[in-house]
Amino acid sequence: MTRLFGTDGVRGVANVDLTAEQVLSLAAAAVETLGTPGRSTGPARHRPLVVVGRDTRPSGEFLEAAVVAGLAASGADVARIGVAPTPAVAHAVAASGATFGVMLSASHNPMPDNGIKLFAAGGLKLPDEVEDAIERRMAQPPGPRPIGADVGRVRDEPGLLDRYADHLLAALPGRLDGLRVVVDCAQGAASALAPRVLRAAGADVVALHADGDGVAINDGCGATHLDSLRAAVVEQGADVGIAHDGDADRCLAVDAAGDIVDGDQILAICALAMAERGELADDTVVVTVMSNLGFRHAMREAGITVVTTPVGDRYVLAAMRAGGYVLGGEQSGHVVFLDHATTGDGLLTALRLLGRVAETGQPLGELAKAMTRLPQVLVNVRGVDRTRAGASPELLAAVAAAEAELGDGGRVLLRPSGTEPLVRVMVEAETDAVARDTAHRLAAVVRAALPAPR
């Protein structure tokens, strides 16, 4: 049976793969699995407390109603914070002493999709075994439900978002006065909060795609579509452009010339800054297998150790917590500052990056030269059996041959997606032509070796 939870929660087309009935059942199972009482206020201290937030997608409204119904019907009190970034929910869970949190978002996916991310007490993402326990509970008959005064109560808690904004500003190393910043909010969860926080930090802000129009979330905008941000930065004469995705747990950037600064470069800039200030624990940074080889070269030259994990910021976080490290992230723009957050936080990352620009007086484009990106080509192969990606002798032999050809100047990464029905083929090489040719040759082998089941 296919696992319900993917790399980052449960995700699918709203009202098809992700229905109101399903999320109600999931919410109830989460209470029964995670339901140690939190510090709920009022007389009902024995009840669990759950924080619920969502992004701007239209489907988030009915899915939120179903989640809240499942939680309250299972005896949990609910604190709704409304439209909010994913990291704001994580922070609110920790700040309120809640039992767990629920975020409704499909992150960077298109508008028809939606998803559910769960945070345990303290604002931490759930380990696989806990997600599996919730999934098993969903398959069982429901237990007795509370009645009368024992049912959960629901209240709106917008003040938790204000506490999150204050927390972000407290993590800023210095003021941003004099910086002109264009921020692309992807018509998503950051639409109101990101411009507000940047202005409070002193920046001159131009807000882009910040109407909060959930129908247009991620549609030609945000961290996965940077062209309009690049144009706006040049047109506005801005120093920096910042791009978030639909739930604002990512941050990518654009320099004054309109050139993209990706998550690896942002992580390199922040790692070097923290090492310089003596803040980088054990001079170590945690990344995923997708991080560019150029990042690893730059860190090696700086004397910084790189620890590698599978794709997913929760795996980055797990390695950070296990090793006592304070900085980690992904090429996609998920960056974790463990001294200040429990998950990838796009707004926090933007503030830390902009703070470094302000602190040094150097343009972002100059700071980004801390590493040289090797050409990287990613091919998504659809219509194949992704479950056999690691078991085909023909495919494994083709990957080994490609790695031998590339030598120390490149690498191959082939993996099934955790959130979509496809296999990803990533190749890095010393030239774009070699990377592209190798990636497409391997993609052809994937199609031939992994035919979709009939």
C-alpha cells in the first residue's frame, strides 16, 4: 500500500486526492496519536491544544473547517491563526506550548493542490514512525468521542502571528536602513507579513504578488518562477530581490543585476558569516544530497565541514539536532537556523541574508561569489514506476558508467520524488553541455527500465 505521508506531509489535488473526509479522519487520528495535553488556557487544561494555519488557496478554507472539526470532535482545543507561513505555525506551537500544529498548504505546488503538514510539541516536524502511527490509526475504527463540555473549543488567535513577527525581528543581526528590497510573496502566506516585517526592519520595500489572491498562488510568481522578480529588481533599481513560495518556508534571492542567488549560495553566505562571528557550531553545515558540488568545494576551502542528508528539511533538521549543529538547508531555499527556528523559514532567511548585505556593505552579487555553482541539470521523468528506481540493474549500471565518465568534476543523483509521481535525474558537470547530455541519456534509460505498471 502506498504511504499516505510523503517527503513533507500529505499532499494532493484538493477534493480529489485530499478530501474533507480524509483530513477530518487524519486530524482525529493525530489527536489520538499525539494527544498529550498541552498548556491550554482556561478551565480545560486537560485537553490537547492544537494550532492551525493555512495558506491562501481557496481549498484551504473548507479543508481548515474539516481539520478543525476533526480536532475539536476528538477533544482538542483549537487555536486558529488564519493565513500564515508554515514556520509561523511551528513557532506558534512552541510559543503557546501547544500539543501539536497543523498547516494546510501544498507549498510551491500549483493552486489546485493542497496538503497537510504536522508539527509536534515544540514546533518539530514528525519523524516517519509517528506519521506511520497516525496512518495506522486512520485505518482503524474510531474510538469513543467526547461529549458535552469535553469536546474541544475553537478560538481565533491572531496574536500568535504578531509574536512570530516580533521573533523574526529579534533574530535580525542589524537594521536594514538604506536597502531597497523587492519581495515576491507568490500570492501566498507571506503576502501580508513579509512586507510588514521588512519595513519594520528598516528596508524600503516594493511588494510583488502580495495581494494574497489564493487563486493565483505560485502562478508565474514566487520562488519557483523568478522572472518577474528579476525584472522588477532591475526596473526598481533595488539592491536585492527576495522570493518566497506559497507557504513561505523558502527563500531565494536576486541580486541588483537580476541574477539568481539560490539556496546553496544563500547558505554559503550565511555559513561564512556565522563562522566569522564564531556562531557556526563545530564549523559544520548540514545540506541534502541535492546541494551543488560547488557549495561543497567552497565549504572545504573555508574549513567548514558538510554533513549530507536525504532531501527534505525535516531530515536536515534531524541531523542538525543529532549533531548539535545550528545551520542547514536545501538548494531550493529551505534554510534552518536552529538557534531561532525549528524548521525552514523563508522570512527569517531573508532577514539574515539582508542583514549580511547591510552589515558588510557589499552587494549581494559580490557576496554570492563565495561559491561557484557547477552546471546542474535536473530532468523529471514522469510516467514511470518510481518504486523500482533503486532496483533496476540496467539503470544502476547506466548511473555507474555516467559517474565514471564525470569523475571528480561532477556527479549523478537519481531518486524517486517524495511528493510527485516521477523520478528525478540530476547531473552536475564542469560544463552545461556535458551535464545536459548526461542527464537526458540517463532519463531515457529511466523510461526504458522503469515502465509504468499497467
